[in-house]
Amino acid sequence: MRRSLSLLMAGAVALAAVVAVGCGGTKDKDKPGSGATGSVTGSGLQAPPTGGGSDAKDKPPGVVAFETANCNNCHTTAGSAKTGRGMGPDLTKVGAKRDKDWIIAHVRDPKSHNPMSRMPASGPDKLSDKDAGTIAEYLAGLK
């Protein structure tokens, strides 16, 4: 039983590391020589690379912030360019159930709403208050 629990915990830690790398982190894109391209959105996030799709200037700010914060690595929405990997829920109609304040609180500390959440917390060091608000406003409007 102890061995099974140890293996389960090791798997959970490994999964959390993979999810943390794929979600919310914009740090690598900000490093010189990272190979990332795009323009600064003015909100502290770097816009996703353009090419092969519509420019960020053609998208609402919430969609740009959602994509730039890599939320679409795990989540899908009707307005986002990429589709998520299915690790997180589809957020296309999240605004029908959740308001902006709940969404911001969830982005900041997902485990406060669901202790089993695999989503990494995105504190102000990873996502500015302005960007969190822009993303939450966008998601709260999806009904």
C-alpha cells in the first residue's frame, strides 16, 4: 500500500511539473534569445507570434491575454486560436456559471476552489493584476 501511494505521489508531482511548464508561464518568452517572437501588448505580456492566422490586433484584448498567458495550452474557448490539450476544462461557456471575481480568485489560487486542481497558481509574479482582470473579464463574458 505504501509503495502504491509513493508511486501515485511521484506521478502527481511529475504531472504538476508538466502542467506548470505548459500553463501561465511567460518567463521564457521574455528572455533574450528564447526564439519567441511577437510584440509587447502593453499589459506586460508578450503577444503570441503572428503568422498563419489573424494578427493579435484583430482579436479582443481578453483573447490576446488568454493566449499570451498560455491558458490555451490546456483550455479551449470558442474565441481562442489554439485548442487546448484537454487537460483543463473547455471554458467556452464558463461565464454562464462564474463571474469575473471568481475567475480571478481561481486563476490566482485554483486549489482554493478545487483541492485536486492540476492548474498551477498564477500569482502577480506570473500574471499581472491587469492581465488577470482582462482574462477574467473575457471569460466571464463567455456564456
